[in-house]
Amino acid sequence: MEGYILDAYTDLRKNKIVLWLKGAKTVSVEFNYMSSLYIGGYGLEEAERRLSAINGIDLVFENVRTAPSMKSSVLLRVSSRNLSLLRRIAEGLQTSKSGSGLSLYDVDIPYEQRFMAENGIFPFAHISVRHGSEISCEESVDDISYEFPPLNTCHLGISFRESEGAVSVASATVDDETISGDEEHVLMEISRRLNASESDVIITHGGDSGKINELYSRARRLGLGSFTLGRAGGLQSTYRSKSYSSYGRVLYKPSPALLMGRIHIDAENSFLYDESGMDGLVEVSRLSLIPLQRMARVSPGTAISGMENVEAMKRRIAVPYRKNRSEDFKNAADLVVADRGGFIYTPQPGFNTDVYGVDFSSLYPSIMEKWNISVETLNCGCCRQDGIRVPELNYHFCRKYRGIVPAVVGRLISRRRRYRTVDDPAAANRSKALKWVLVTSFGYTGYRNAKFGSIECHEAINAFGREILLTASEIAGRMKFRVLHGIVDSLWLKGEGDIDEFVKSVELETGLPIDIEGRYRWIVFLNNKGNGEGSLNRYYGELENGKMKVRGIEIRRSDTPEVVRFAQRILLEKLRGSSSSDDFMRRAMEGITAVREIVRSVKQGDYPAEEMLITKRTSQRVEEYAGNSEQKKILVELGKRGITVNAGEAVRYVSGRNSSGRTAIPEHAADIGNYDASHYVSLIARSISTMLYPFGLTEKKVRLLLTHF
């Protein structure tokens, strides 16, 4: 039996690893698997005594290297073919008082990921299985010219109806073909068409947000035992939906609807699919050994963590279950120096012509690779005198041992560089996916749960980054350029120097590649909303090739209604081709005149309501809000209409008005056209003022210009 690994998961009911192989036919293969966890710390003998009473496990003491110290120590290895039992043992040790002095290793690496690592296979590898369990694979995960079979992809849309509090399936679309009729017919026809087309991938919008689960629920109520969206059974068992906090934002993570034998991708719940398509997803899935269906739902940070776990497994290093390394003590002076962040040079708000944009290619990941930055190489004992010194900080990194993080990141940088030499859409998407994983790799080094990171690593990367950008700025000054703006890994330069010579000099002095983003015909740096000074991340301009580049304004925000985006697009198009500041202002006034027609339509109440939809992400449940904030009003109004919103969940609504003031009209409500015109005029005026504020056009002035018909 042979084929490409379409999916892999652990069936805890059978205690099996399941691989789905796509070949002449798509079939499943089940494997028995003995997995292990390690226990260290105080009281190992007592732990062995207690565990020896459990049937079905093997116990043995071994010398094992552990992260982050990389030192060998005696650990108790607990092995079993009963994977569900092994998981219960781990959970029991984590929660029991008797396990409080113990450290656990290799607990949270998924069984299917470990199985693939131990057998030298990976998602979408072409493998052969003989005698039921002997796996052979001729492919190398390092190959960039790999191919995977064409995947039969189906787009599934589902519509529900609600009557007297009961939800039922109203209709469905399968690849633009509508299925209607009674509910039983719709459900069974969906299943029939998926099987008839031999679909490998099902794309939904909102499938993870209850739609797929509701289909199975309705099928059970109707007694449709043969209904399935996968090639077998129901859904894989997964985690429950939850709200969580990330970088100061409350986010909502729905329980994923994972199929058996088919890959379900919720396009609304897959960052990497949205950014890089199926090619990018497959690329990261192969490298991280995270099966595609799960890869579609996790962050690039989880991908980099998966790759680090794979590297640790290759080196036979036990990975701690919970990071137990605290931040090193620093006095106030050291803290001020260490906690400075990246390089910044604040721009002067306003209009500029003939500006070069340059940026270092994957600067922070390159720093991590070049200077061997990883928690296990930080302040090593073997290189106290001749280690890699960090600018300004009293840290060093090892010269003798190659860290796990730089090894992983280095491969990604090299791989992306190779993809960028290939003129092919698939290579471009793979490169884009790797870019996001690399971008995340820096932030992940400072994440509190990162197994191979620490805040000191994060600070060291920033320190090297500041040094590099200062060096580049000094070179720019020597070569007749003036720095208009700089942030983290990018500079904007104006002057009479030779830009190609500048690039050569920077690469020679820093040892890192720098790219010319392009030459701007003109660029506008915008004001900071808070204090009116130049903003670090808000600008727009026209490159020499005619492309408009926009950062930090409403058109780039996910919560902006389409009517506001359209207004900014109109203004940007009018500004295209500006040759001077006077020409720019003339075109800006033409843009305001054009936007006035949108405002007229909005005020008359005949602008399409679907273009008014606002997207907001809540931070709490309605009962947790104090006072009477706008978000609480929205949630209260939605609650009156029977819509419950979880903390971190996104809601889409139209802003309306009633006798008590502003209100929220849900996306699919019958009265969605009763929008609050004045509110939307204010949003449009604010967005135009955002772009033209450096030229004295405040929101109040713009609103007057827009409403003077």
C-alpha cells in the first residue's frame, strides 16, 4: 500500500495512530504505537513505586539530556501502548499534590507528531506501508521541488433557519450548486455529493463556528446514521472552544470541526490559508509535522514551536512540559538598557518626494541564526571569556553548541531564499508562509511559554537589531542620504547618494542582506493620533512602479466597514501621479469631491447595507462589562435578538439608531437597512482626515467639505 499522507491523527478510543493515504484510492491505515513521557525532579523513587501498580506501562530509569540546560540527568521513562492511559497518567501527575516536586518531559508533543518524527515521515510525504506496519519513505523534507497530488477541493456553504427557538438546515451550496428541499434531503445530498466527487478538501466559511457540528447534530436528531462529511465516521475528538488573551487582546478560539479522511478548512479560521493558500499550508505542515487539518487552525507560533520540538526529538533531547525558567534578576540600570525594544527614528509628518525604502531581509530571524540565539546557548559556562557578546548587555551566547532555535530558523531562511529564486506561484506561496513563520519566531522567543526562548534572548535580538540599524544609518549619512524614518528593520532615505552602493556597504559592514523595497515617487508620513507627532507605522505613498503602499490607516483594518474603505480607495486613486506638494493638494480636493457622492448616497439612505457592516471583537461577555460602553450596548442589543457572543468572538453588525440612541443591527436582520447615516458620515470624514491631517484638514473641516452639496 502506498500514497501521500493526507492526514494523521491519534484515535484514543482504539489507541492507534491513523494515517490517511491518498493514492489510487484514499484509504486509512492504523498503527499500534508505544509512546513515552519522562519524569524528573524530586521523589522519582516514590513516583516509580506508585506507577508500578498500574498495568500496561513500562518503567525504566535512563540518562537523558533535557532542555534548556542540555545536561544529562536520570529520568524515569514511562512507556505504554495504551495512549489514553499515558495521557491520563500525565494529567494525574500535573494535578496531584504528590507530583508537585516532579518535572514532566515530552508530555505535550502530540502522539501523531512523535510517530512521524520517529518514522522519518511527514505530512504529504509519499510513503509505502508493507506487512501492515513497515513504513518506508524515499522523500526528504529538505527538498523544495516536491510535488503533492492534485486535491479535489469542494466549497461548502450552509444556511440555517430558526423557528420558535429551534434551528434547522434550510439549504446548502456545494461548489455553487444549491441544494434545497426538506432538511433530510439537504443533509443526505451534501454527503452524497462529497462522496461522488471524492473530495479531499472541504472549504467552509464559519464551519468551525458551530456550522459543521450543527449538521451532525441535526443528522443525529433525524436518525440519519449514514450522514458524514468525511470518508469515515463523525468528527475527530478535539479541544473545546475557549476565550483567551494574547498580546493584550481577548480572542475566541472555536472548537475545530476535524473530519476523518477529508481535510476541512474554515477560511474564516485559518490565517496561513488566507495568507498563502494550500501551497503555504502544505509547506509549513511538512516542516512542523503538524497534520494539515490542524495546521490550518494554529498560529505561525505553534508551527515554529512544532519545528523546535522536531529538532529536539532529532537530537534526543527531552522537552519540558512547562517552562520553568524565570527571568534573570536585573537592577534598574540594566533593565532600562535591556528593555529598549527595536530601533526607531520618528518621521516628520508630511509629503516627501523621491524617497527610497530599504529593509533587512528577515532581520530578527537572521540575527537569531547568525549569533546563535537560543535559551540553551544563553550565558553558557563554556564560553564565558570568548562567547558571542551582546551589544550594551552583559549577555553572551555559545560559540561551540548550535542552538535549537538558530538551527530551525536558519533552515527556514535558507529555504525561503531558495524559493524566492523560483518564478512559480506555488513557490511564492510557500515563501509567503515561511515569511510569517519567521516573523513570528522573534516574538515567540519572548513568549512566556516558549520552551526554547527567554526574555533575555528577546532583549539580545533587539540589541543586535539596534546596533545594525544604527550602523546602516551612519552609512547612509556618509553616502549623502538623510534618514526620514526608521523602524525595527526598515529605513526611508532621501538624498543624492547611490542606493546600490549603499546596499553593498551595509551588507559588507553588517554581514546581513538588505533589500531595496523601492523608490517612492511620493510618500506621506502621518501623525500619531495621540499627540500629533509623527507616527511610526502610519503612512502611504506611490512607488515608482505605480503600486500604492499603505500602512496603519482604516483601509488596512479588519473592523472597517466597506463604505469607509471605498472612500479611502477613491482618495488614493485621485492622489496617484502626484508630482509635487501643490499637485498633491489639488488632487486631494478632487478626491474629497468624489467622496462627497458616497456621503450623499449614505445620507439619502440608499447605500447598500452590506457595505456598512462593522466587525468588532469583544473582550468580555455582556454581563462582565461595567458601565454602559458602546461594546456593551452592542452585546445587549444582540442579546435581545437571541444572539449570544463569547468573549473574544467577532460580531458583524450595522450601526443603527433608535429612541434611546445608537444601537446594533445584526448582520442578517431584516431591518439591516435602517442604518445611522450620521454615524457613517462621521466614520468617512474621520478616515479622510486621517490621510490629510498633516495638511491641516481636521475631521471637522473634512466633514464640512463632504456635506456641503
